[in-house]
Amino acid sequence: MKKRNVVALFFVLPVIIILLAISIFPLIYSFYLSLCQWDIGTGAARTFVGARNYLRLFTDSRLWNAMRNTGLELLFGVGTQFLLGLSLALLLNRVFRGRSLVVTLFLLPMMISPVVVGCIWKIIYHYQYGPLNFLLEKIRLSPVNWLGSSSTSIYSIILADIWEWTPFVMITLLAGLQAIPDELYEAAKVDGATRVSTFLWIVLPLLRPVIIIAVLIRVMDAFKIFDLVVLLTMGGPGQSSETIAFYNYLTGFKYFSMGYASSMTYFQLAIIVIIANIFLKSWKGREMA
Amino acid sequence: MKRITVFLVVLVVLLGAASWAYAVKLVVVGDAGHNLKPFDWYAQQFKEKFDVELEVIGVPFGELYEKEKMELIGQTGAYDVMIVYPKFLAEFAANGWLYPLDEFIAQLDPKMDDVTPGYRDFYCKYGGKIYALPYDGDILNLYYRKDLLENEEEKANFKAKYGYDLKVPETWEEFLDVAAFFTRKKGEKLAGQVLERDFYGTAYYGQKDQIFAWWGNIFASLGGVYFNEETMEPAINSEAGIKALEMMKTMHQYCPQDVLAYGYEELKDIFLEGDCFMVIQWPCVGKKGADPAQSKIVGKIGVSHVPGVRREDGTIYYRPLMPCGRVLAISAESRDPWKAYQVIRYLSVETSLDDVSTAETGLDPYRYSHFAHPEAYEMFTNVEDARIYLAGVQKNMEKGYPEMVLPGTVEYEETLGVEISRALSGEKTPKQALDDAAKMWSEILNRLGKENQKKMYQELVSGWRAAGLWE
């Protein structure tokens, strides 16, 4: 090996060791665990069971219920965050007095600690003493059982998540909008393009890479939604608002079924990787075109 | 060379002296909030008496188990003193993660004879050895609004409707009658006053981690048991279980709509805000209810035993559950178990009356001496009220029904809790829900090792029998 290469290796060695210790080893070890049955604390030894944990995933109705709830969060939560975030970004992408202040105010929910967000929404949603039901009653509507009903609890979590994360989508898309050169708008205007056609044929195509990144980040985050579930409903009533991340936590750190929890983690990883690839391919496909 | 040697010797001597000068530092872990306060209150005394400094780590109530277990599995020695929920004591002790206290007890008496049998034998022992000292004696009690119960107009209306006198409900049927009677809508009258918001007959802990205990109060009084001792078949879907869940479903109609989202705080608040006639709750609610800073119904709270079932001989068979509770244990990896023992003994013996008799903690009485001193409970407006409160708690304590403490308890209790919630929210019938829960319990049992679990369950049951807590 050349002396130069040895020196280079010497410099990157600490990083390689750290990566091996905190990323690669846990990745390999957790995969091995996913092929074992290991219920810590029960006195039973760890035993190799092959693909049994993975087969159990397909028959576990609680897991599929959690997947369904995660799907609702992706569809309604991330979907609404995108639509609201884009609308706000378009509104704020113009010059007006106090714009910086308005943008900062919009960003506040995102700056608050997720735990505090959960506590705030728990108070807001309180059936008897919460301000939301108080306002509903003031406008002569019936109070809503936000957290104590199996038909509304997951949507209450989604609503709080929308409030918290729409600003992220907004600020990312606003940055994308501001990167579009003014000349393009002027050229479109000269060519007689309407505001709608300018949006459809200039703004959207140029904003597309930013949209893909913003939505992809939110999709990955939504797949991991945990804090709001713990603080608002603990997955209840029953299991009506359990998400995949919450169920995985219960399996791993409440029931201490480490083998099954590991297999669930790999299942989630596979789904996230597939979704990310679809998004990134769509981006690359557009670039090629 | 000589200079270097002298320098090193001096350095070692100085470091040694410095370490002597500083007290031993012990790490305490427990559920964050009011129950950790005594560790701060007596920090100076721990230093002066035992030469110990404490670092207190609070973790959320629902996460204490996993935080402790992860450190214990890894044998990290992160904690010296641990607040442990008794249902996990068997698991922790069986795995050798806790320090047995018998040798220390022989040297420094923790006055275990003063501890009531349920807490002494059920909370602190495993396999014939003592692994913990009691810190918080939890049992469920019935709290009700005695001012409303004594109201002449309400008494007359109740008698006209149900044909018997309005009184503290002693059976579950009476409980349902009283709950139905006091459930009123906003605008209706209660004790002559027009209600500004809805008023509820009762409420319960609806979150799935503890809901089993509120169902369990009825189940146990109907003679229910967790498993068949001989076959280890789950017995939660027995006739007693189904009847208990049907009763709970009836009770659900008289509760706030969002009761399935209620944890400890919400259940405490609905009662202490004056919006509910009666609740079944832990003893600390009685103390907090007497504190004007925390309660709008000071002086209006009565305490009694949880309802039960009237037997053929006319006696009432009631079995309140003993969920939660707290004991103080020492990690097997503790850096100084003897000093840790002195600390936990001090809290369990010397300061315990002060700690359980204040509304600033959630700690509840567990020693005979705690019940013998009603004057210590200064939040009550008079000693008689304190005496009534303590008598009510003691009445429940004598009939306490132990919480299951097998390894895997969290999974057993939570799967049962999920199914109870599903029945109460109308997703399933009580029978379907409990049959499904029993099926899941069988799966858990087989996965965790049926024979091992059976052996442990039989040991537990014989311990409960010896303590007079099991028939």
C-alpha cells in the first residue's frame, strides 16, 4: 500500500471504527436477533428460530392495525401538510411588510419540543375542560370525544401532527420557490401566461425536487410517529391509535420480545426503503427527461 | 526520577484524601414527580447520618420498568437505589438483579412487623427472601361525595326511584343504581343547584395499562382468578370475568364520554373538580381531596371499601385490587449496598409517616403506625376526617387482591386492557373480548414457557394464601 494511502486510512480509521461500532454492528446483530426468540427476563434462553418471527408478522392482527393507522397518518397527515405547506409557501413568496415576522410565527409549532406539543394538544382536546370543545359549544356544535373514542383518536393525533409539521413543509417549499429566478416569471408574463399556467408549467416543475425531498422526509418521520401517540392516547382506546413505531416500542421495550421486535424493525425498514426508492426514482426520472 | 516519584506519591495521597472527604454518591431512580420528593427533602440528613450524596433520576411513570430493566440486563450499575413497582419484583429478583436484604435486616431492623401483611409479604418478598422495603402502599378505594349523599332532596328522589335508601353503595348493583341516579346533564339540578356543566355518576381509569384493575375489582369480588392453578388455562374469560365486563359496560354509560382516555390525573381531576359523584382510586386521592390547593370539594369526600357481592349469608365479599404500589430495592450492582440499605430503611421507617401523611406526595400508608396517627394527616380539616379516611383505606387493605407479578405481567395486563377497552367502546361483546384476551394469554404463556410460568404462579399463589390474600 502506498504511504499516501496508509496516511489517508489512518485519518479515516476513527470514523470507520465508530461507524462499525454504532451502525454496522447493531445492524447485523439486530438482524441476527430477528431470527431468534429472545424474551428477556423470563428465564428462557435465546433460541434460533429462523424466519418464524417474520412469518408471525403476517398473522399479527395488531401489527396490521398499526400499519393501517400509520397509513392514515401518511395519507391524511402528510397529504394535508403538503397541501397546506404549499399554499402557505405560495402566500408568503411575495414581498409584504412584516413577512419575516409572519414566517417566524408560522415556524413556532415546529420549534416547540414534541413533548410539549403533545401536552398542549392533550389540554386542547380535553372533552370536559378543553378549549376546542368549549369553542364548538359556543358555535352551537356538539363537543367531540377527541381522545376517548376509537373512531376519532387516530385523527386527533393526525391533526396535532399537521399543526406541528406543516411549517416544515412550508419553509422548505418557500426556500424552493425563492430559488426560482424572476426572469422565468417575467418571460412567462411576456408570453401571456396566466397565473394558473405559470404555476402549473413553471413553478411546479421547478419545485418538484424540493417537493420530493420535503414529502419524503415527512413520510419517513410519519412512519416513526411515536411521541404524539404516547402523550395523547397511549395507542388507545384499545389499540385504535397504535402506530407501527409505537407497537414496535411496546414489543421491544415493554414486552421485551427482542427477536420479534427486531423482525418488525426490519419490516419497517424494508417499507421505508421501498417508498424512498419510489420517490428518488421519480426525481431521477424527471431529471433524465 | 526521585522528584517524579515523590510527586506521584503526593498526588496519590491527595487524591485518596479527597475521595475520603467526599461522601459516597448513590444514584436513585424512580417515577418522576411527587413521589421522589422525599429523596430531596432528606438529602442533608442522608449526608450527615450516612455520609451519602444522592443523585436522583426521575423517569416518566409508564417508562420506569423498561428504564430499570435495560440497565439491569446490561449490569451497568447505573442505579443503586430503585423505586420498583411490586409487580416487577419477582422478575427482577428471579434474574438476580436485586440485592437480597436479609443480612442487612438482621443488622438494622426495618420494623417489618409494623408493615401490614399484604404489603410486607406480597410487595417485598420473593422466594422466601426480602428484596425490598415498602415505600408506598397502594390499594383502590371508593371515594364519594358525602355532601350529596346526605342531601335530603336527593335522598327522597332516590328512594322514590329505587325503593331503598340512598347510601354508600356496598354492592355492584347498588353502585350502578347510585351512578345512574347522579348522572345529570348541564342545566339539570343537583342538590338544588342548576348544573353549569354535565355531572357524572362515576368514572374509571380507562387507559389500557391499568384498566384491568377497575374491571378486576368486580372480577375478584365475583370469585375470579387469573389462571387455573393446575392447568394454567387463563381464567379471565370465566363467568365472573364476563359478568364483570358486562357490569363495567353498564357503568360506562354513567361516565364522561372520553373516559377511555383517562389516566390517573384525569380520573383525579374529574372528581376533585366536583364533576363526578364517585370514583374508585388510589389512597392519595383522599389526601389531595382534602387539600384546598388541589381540590374544589374539600370536606365533602367520603371513603369506603370498593363495592362487592352479597353472599348467601348476607356478608359483602369485596376484593379491591392492589395495582401499582412502590417499594425501594437495591441493585445487585450497587457500589455500596449497605449505605443504600441505610437510605431506604430511613425512608421506609424513620420518615415514612411524614411522607405518607402529606398531600405533597402520592405516597400512601402501609404501616400500622401510619393508621394509628390520624393527627399527622394535617391536610384534613379535623382529625375525625383523617380517621374516617384511614379507616376506609384500612378496610380495603384487609381484603386486597394481589396484582399478578409473573414475568410478562406487562404484556398480560396490556393485552387484557386492550380487549376490555374494545368491549367498552362497543367493538366487541364482553365475551368475545375476554375470549380473545384469554387466547392471547395462552399464546404469551406458551411463548414465555408454560411450565416455568406455572411453577412461578403456583409459588405466588401459595405466598398470597400464606399472607391471607387468596382463598
